[in-house]
Amino acid sequence: MFTALFQHIEKFIPLEPSEIDTLESCLSLSYIKKKDHVLKEGQVCDTMYFIVKGCMRQYIINSRGSEQTLQFGIENWWITDYLSYHNHVPSHFYIQAVENTEVIAIEKSVLESLLVEIPKLERYFRIVSQKSFGAAQMRIKFLFTMSAEERYHHFNNFYPEFVQRVPQYMLASYLDFSAEFMSKIRAGKI
């Protein structure tokens, strides 16, 4: 049931059988239906989600009332609103299932207890956070340095699984252009 998470953790830190048992006793699997939200703007985020199967996204609604996708997550990725989670403040984001999704949800109080009981999990979560932060930095770089067409081709080359799984309008908003522009790029008209 939790094999995917244990395998992901083992990529970064070794766990003893007793630590795996402790961790397993604190976990539960949740199912989120396509289009359902686990977080909405204004709510305090107290949960981190490890995606076992499916796809999720984090987005905002901009001043024009349009959805702007900031992040996607697929299998073996974590997704949360880190600022709301760590500072216990209302979120500025929405987190939604793009597909029917299975997640391991860990509430902050449970995770804090686990980190005391299994200190080496701190290292795992630090590495995951650093990788996530690095990916966010690269995304910002691409938004500032690449044309819309270059962003699409770069994303398509490096993450073809997203291009196949994610609705076109969500991918367009993530790459910071319109769905109409996306259609032109995919049709080869640009």
C-alpha cells in the first residue's frame, strides 16, 4: 500500500525495518476524484501529499479571473502549499486533482512527531524540499528567458508525460500563454 513512498525515501536515506513499521503506522491512503480540491485559497494548509498514482496541480486565480497553474505533480512527487503549511497562515493557492488520484496525506502534527521519532526523515524532507525549490527556480528562469514557443518545446522534450496527461488549457496556463496560442504551436502554425 505504501511501497511507492518507502521506495522513494530509500533513494535518499536508508530506513530500518522498525522505522518503516513506525512510519507505516502513521500513514493512510486517500483517493481524490478528478477536479476535486484538497486545498482552496483562504484555507490553512496542514497537509503534505505524496502522489502514489495520478496527477495534481497547484494554481491561483489571477486578477482577470483566470486560472494560472503554478505546479504539477505526478507519481512519486510531493505537493503542498509550503508557506501556509509551515507558517500556519491562509493559503493563496488551490490544489486540485487533474486525474483520479491516490495520495498519502501526512498532516503536519503527524509529520512533526515522525521527525522527532525518526530524525533521519529530516534529511529526506530537506532533500525533497531542495529539489522542489530548484525546480521552481528553473521554471522562473525559463519564464524570463525563453519565448512561449521555446517554453513549450522545452517542456514537451523534458516532460512528455505531462503533455499527454494534462488538459491543454492547464498546460498553457503553466507555460504562461493562452490555450489558443497552445493550439497554434501544436498545429505547427507558429
